[in-house]
Amino acid sequence: MKIGIILETKEHEKAWNAIRFGVTALKLKHEVKLFLMGEAVEIESIVDETYDVMDQLNQFSEANGELLACGTCLISRKLDDTTSCPISTMVDCVELVTWADKTVTF
């Protein structure tokens, strides 16, 4: 199954659970794309011992999940794209939704 995940928050526990959901789906052999929108483009800056978002992001990447980030959201926060989070567009977000068999939003 193709699963699209849209993450719109940098709240530690919600971001951690969204990515953990993606990692679990990848381990179950699903294809997964994760689109970061709004404040979620800032998740690489989360430092939390209980909800280790960076560990989950690394697992997501290692399991070949595809990570996308809203370019407008990055620019408005004066953030640059990174190798783990390339600049994407709203067209990419729409394409994720139409590509996916199921889409979940956190």
C-alpha cells in the first residue's frame, strides 16, 4: 500500500508518533511519503529525550521513506532545504495525496 503522511506540527510527541507511524509502515513493506507543512518544517530542531524525533527521522530515511517539505514554509522561517528535507511545493503535496492509497494527517 502507498501511504502519505502530512505533518503540520512540531509538537514533540505528535511529530514523533507521525514519523514512528511512517517507520512502522515502511517495516511492513508499505511505500511511505512524509510531507512537512507549516511549523513541521522545524522538526529537525526538536531536542527531547522522551520523544527522539531525530532518531525516528533517521530510521525513516534508512528505511527509504521519502521526506518532503513545504518550500514556502521553509522560506517564511528563513530555513534552507537540507539533504534530508528538500524544498517541495504544494503541487508535490497534492501529488502525494493522489499517489497515496491512504493519507493521514498529524
